[in-house]
Amino acid sequence: MTGLDDFPRSYGHLLGYMEEATRETYLRFEALFERGLPPGPDDDWREYGRWAQLKLSLGPEGGHDHDERVLRLIRSVAERDIPWTAGDARILVYRAQDMVRCGHTRYEEIFRLPLAVTRRFGFQERREILGWLGESSRRSRSRMPAWEMRSDQAREALAGQLEELLVEPAEHGPAGVVRNLIWECDPFARLLAEEYGPRLADPAVLPLLHHWNTARSTKPSARWLKTAGKLLTPDTAALLREILTRLAAHRERKLTRGGGDHEWTETVFLDERTIVPVRGMIWTCEVIEERWVTSLLGSVALNCGTGSNGMGSTCRSEKLTNAAVGVLARRGGPAAIVPLARVQAKVRARSVLANVARTLDAVAEQAGLTREQLMDRTVPAFGLGPDGVREEKIGDYLVRLRADDSVLRFVNPSGRTVKSAPQVIRKDPALADLRITLKELKQALAAERFRLEQALIRERGWRWQEVTEFFLDHPVTGLYARTLIWRLPQGPAGIPVRTDTGWELTDPQGRRVQPGPDTPVTLWHPIHAAAEEVRVWRDHLLEHGIRQPYKQAFREVYLLTPAEEGTGTYSNRFAGHVLRYGQARTLLNQRGWTGLSIGHWDYAGGGDQGEAVRELSGWRVRWGMHVVSDPAADGWETASLCATERITFYRDGREELSGHDRAGDRTALEGVPLTEVPPLVLSEMLRDADLAVGVTSTGLDQQAAGGHEDYWRSYGFGELTETARTRRDALTRLLPRLKIADRAELTDRFLRVRGDRRTYRIHLGSGNILMEPNDAYLCIVPGNDRAAASVFLPFEEDGGMLSVILSKAFLLADDTAITDPSITRQLDS
């Protein structure tokens, strides 16, 4: 007898997949049972117990008349000291649960063995093992399906035993009280129990914790909020603030689940059970009228709304992100716009972005504006004056907040400025309020920088009066807007300058124009300018020390190449690069790309292949990538390295099948001829790709390249990309101004630096270093060189490679002062 057909039909439906050896064992147990014999001395009693649980089944139709011999069998196994594992307990509970669903009604007997085995473990393991059985149904029986009603009846019949198994006794203290409510399924739940247990279990707070644990819908009802408001006290509001602050900084952890024969590891941010009370905490913020609420909810939404390690198109917790966004939306007002804008700028999950967009659109519609116009008008000033400075008197000290350096300065009664807060005012509520303001200001500046760059690449237009009122005169946005180049349609471009008669645009030659209030204006993009105009603007920025919030004058421009004209519907310009996958995905997500998720799973289904996708101005762009790292080294989880493929463009998001199988197991999509793609769209998407390669390529680090040595050498010392050529152009202008100018010179691909010990060539793309005369590779970990840090750069860097190159150049120009043995050893070899 070897097949399942030979098993008694009464329990064969519960077996599922089973190895042949286990089938043979169960058949032998059946034979022993029929003969009234116990297992032999070499038999596995754990396996015998799992088989015994099956004997309780009365078939798929259920019933209640168990054979008395089977009941005696179960009782004897339950009383025996067997080395059960948590995996055994889960199997036994699962089989008992299926019997209940089939209509078995002798619950005491069905669960005798599963509960006896479960009793061997700690409270948290018991909760995980029993799962559904430990939770009472929240629906009325009239609305339950039959199987759920039977499960509810089983819970009632076993209530006493379940309470004994699941409810920690009073001697476990406040942590046990909290665990009884929210369990301890993840590190954050453990934090709530162990660190905040004494406060959460306080009689004045515990009813609110119970209430938080009922937050199971997508949004709170008016009744739920009313109850929360009644239970809330100033102390619990302060506690809530502390917990949500910890949530905003919480990260996912790897946890081992199961036990014994059935263990697995998974990455967990918050367990579903923990999400429920935490969502209740977020909802409660809706009834708290305090300054910190809006900013903290924005931070919670950002942390929960980004994927693992802050990257990816998924959320750490979509439920909590949407809860925070929902509270911000319902609180409304201008203060909610900034945190919502931050979420819109950073989060890539489509459902969250749609939620934010609906919220902003609704607020904008009420005001009779577009979403973009609403954002223009609602950037907070944070109490800053027209000069970007806010000053407040706290005690005998003057506290100064400046938008341009985003720090607090303290002026003592004698007029001396210090950076740290004096002891006498550190606990003053006014200082606490200023610190919140400082944090919000930093967040707003980051959001405004992103928004202004998006306006550039989307070619957004305004009337000049809107530009002056909402950008140039604004103490926050104006910090950036006043350094950008603005352009009149078919007319001149200039940097804003304030005069007695208002704002004017001034070009590098000093010519000025004052647009009329209704004159349309856009941000100047170098792709629409002649090379000479771009050169003049770059010289002007350096000569006058104007630092732009992002590359505008020094922005790379990517024009169609003959090779791309030849490929027709796709670009291979950035194909064939080996990137650090996690870092590349993070960077691309920050730039607005979504959808990239590849790893060592489901090779037959294409799990090792994927695409990063971005939409811009009615176009959709796809950049293919595939895994190239070793699954054994990566632990069969997310890949460490990926290789880039072609970039394809589609109009209005419409992709058509070409019938060409690009990846071997997926159908490629036919792109639009690149000659039809708007030059700015083409340029900006290729710029993103160049940036991703320039920051995350293994060609930047010989050790990271692993088995891709040829690629490391070809990229690390090869031809310059457009980004590297722009870097070279910036260095051409910067080099004469540096104190190492007499020791440095630019070649086609390198910054050549003459030290006293050796001469060095620093590659302008990768920052890799070769030493003359034998081209030996020199490995230097970038440091914080003060001389390099003091060099004025006319733009905020993406990736920081120019600063890295300058730092290495300053170090090597004075190579006799180097004392780091990891470097001197290489110099002397």
C-alpha cells in the first residue's frame, strides 16, 4: 500500500502534499492501531501524534460521533511527554481548524492535543500558533458564513482554556498587560510593551490603548474620534507624540518565524496586529490641536510610505501611510500642504500618490486653483522676515533662525553669538517651538528644491506677478528662486534682481528687463540655448558666486546621437553597465522612477528581470535591468548587482507589443522612434540614467566590481559621459581659482595632480586614481578634506563626485603629509 487512496477516506482530505516516506509511516501507524499496538521503540512520537490528530476526522462532511478508541488514543498522546516543536503545534491546530470548518462539533476533543502541545511554549509563541483561534469574531453571527460561525462557536467552547493559554498573569507586570492587547509580533510591539508598558498600562491610559486597538477600518468614524477625544489627556497626548516620533524613525528588521522543522526568515516593518493600534494612534492626532502634529504626521507618512530601506515603489506600511495622509487631509489648512508635498515628492507607491493627489486637488478646487497654484500659495513663511531671518527673545537671549543656513543661533546679552542653546533656556517652551519650526523649515526647503526642479523639466509657466509674489518675495522659496535663471518666451533670460521699481531680470552683460505683471515666464533650460549662451551663464555664476539649488546653467544636455538614430526606437547609451542594485533603485525612486523589483526568485517567470519606469510630460520611459550577482552570495534575497539594458520611450503611456522577445521569456514593447521624442524629455530621462550610473556603478570601486573586472576598468578609466564632461567643464573654470592650481592640470579624461612623491591621474567620471609612471591603481576612501569643502561650487551636487575629486586632488597635491598607512603603503609599492 503506497498511495493516498489507501488511507481511510475520513481524513484523507486533510493530508495535502506529503512525501512518500511519511505516507508509508502513516500506513504503518494505521496497521498498528487496527491491531491495538503502540508505536515501536524506533518510531517518531511527534509524527505519531500528527497522525493521531488526523484520526479524529469524520470526513469532509463533519459530524460528532468519534470512535472511543480514537479518543483514548488522543488522550494518551496528549498526556505523553513528547519533544514537540512549534511547527508540530501549527500543524495540529491547522488540522483541528479544518475539522471545525467541515462541521465537527466536539471541540474539546478536536483541540485536546493541539492545546496540550501549545501549552509547552511561551505566551507569544502560543499566540502565533493559535492565531485565528485567539481572536474573537467582530461580526454578528447573522452576517457570518457557516464555517466562520462554527469557528466562533469553537472559540466560545474553549474560552477558558484559551484565556489560560493567551492571557499573561498579573505578575508579568505592565508589559504583560500591553502584550495581552497587542501581542509582540515585531520589535516595535516589543518597544511598546517593554519601554512604554508602564505608561500604556496606566489606568488613565489603558482605556485609550483598548480604543486604539479597534482601529480596523480604513478611516475613523465620527463616533470613534469622539471617543478618542474623551479618553485623551495632556499626558497621553505627550506619550502619543513620543511613540509616533519613534515610529517615524523605525526601520524594518529580519525576524525568524515559526520553529522547529518549520522556520523561516522574513523582513518585517510592523506586523498586521501592531498596525491596528498604531493606526489608532495616528487617527487620534486628528483631535489634537498642537503645533507638532502636522510635522510629525508628515514624517510618519514619509517613513511608512517608502519601501524597504527607504527605497522602492512599495510602502513599508501602506495602511499607516494612508492613515497619516488621511488625517493631514481632514485637518486641512495651509499647514498640511507642506507635509503632503513632501510625501508627493518622495513616496512612489501609486495608491499613496493617488491619495495625496486627490487631497491636494480637493483643497485646490475649494480655493479655485490648480494643484500647482495651490502649492505656490501655501508654502509657509515660518515667521521669517523678508531677509529670511526670524528673531525671538527668550529670557535674556536673542534666538536667531536663518533660512540660508537652517540652524539656530543664540546671542547672549553681551552680543556674542553661540551655536548651542544656553542651559538657562533649554527647557523653555518657546525654544521647543522654534526647534519644531527649524525642522519644518528644513523639510520645506527640500520640498521646494524638488518642486522647482520639477517645474524646470516639466516646463511649467507662470505670470511674472505670480513669480515675484510667490517665489522671489517668499523668504523660503525665494532663497532658491532668486538664484535661478528665468526666461521670457521668445525673449531674454536673466537672474532676478530687486530694484526700487520691483524685480527685474538681469543677463550676464548687465542688461535688465522688467516684465509686465501678466508676462508669461518659464525657467530657462540649457537645451533651448546655444552653446555660447550656456558658456556665458556658467562663467557668470562662478564670477559672481551664485550657487543654484540644482544644476541649471551647468545642467547636462543629451542630444540624439547617430547610434540612437540607427537603433530607431530605443537607446543603448546606458546599456551594459553593472550597478549596485539597491543603491540604483533608491536613487531612481528619488528621481521619480518606479516599478523596479528584481531578485533571485522565479527565474522561469522573469523574477531576475525588470524595468524602471518614469512618466514625464505625457511620455513613459522604460529602462530594462537584470540580475548579474551571485545568488549564493546574496543569500537568495534581493540582488546586489544588476546590469542595465536599453531605454525605450512611449507616447502617453501607450505601449504596443512588437512581437520581439527581448529577454527570452517576456514580450518586448515597441517604442516610439527617438526622433519623435521631445528633446527635453529625451535629455532629462537620459540624464537620470547617467546620474544613476555615475553614482552606483561598480566601475567606481574595484572591490565592488567583484567578478566584473573588465567592466570596472572600462568604466572606471574610459570615455566620459555627459555628466563627467559637465564636471570637466566646471573644473576648467574652478581650477585657476584653487590653491593647488600650479600642481593640477586637466587632460581629456583626467585631473592630473603632481605631488612630491608621485604624479596622479584622477578620472573625471569615476574618481578612480592611476599613479604615474606605471598606471598603478591607488585606492583612497573619500574623506572630508577641509580645503576641498571650502571650494565654491555653483550648484548643489547630485552624487557629490566633483567634491570627491577635489578632495582627492587636495590630498594628493600634498602627498608628503599623508600619514594613513593604507595610502602610504600603496605610494611606496
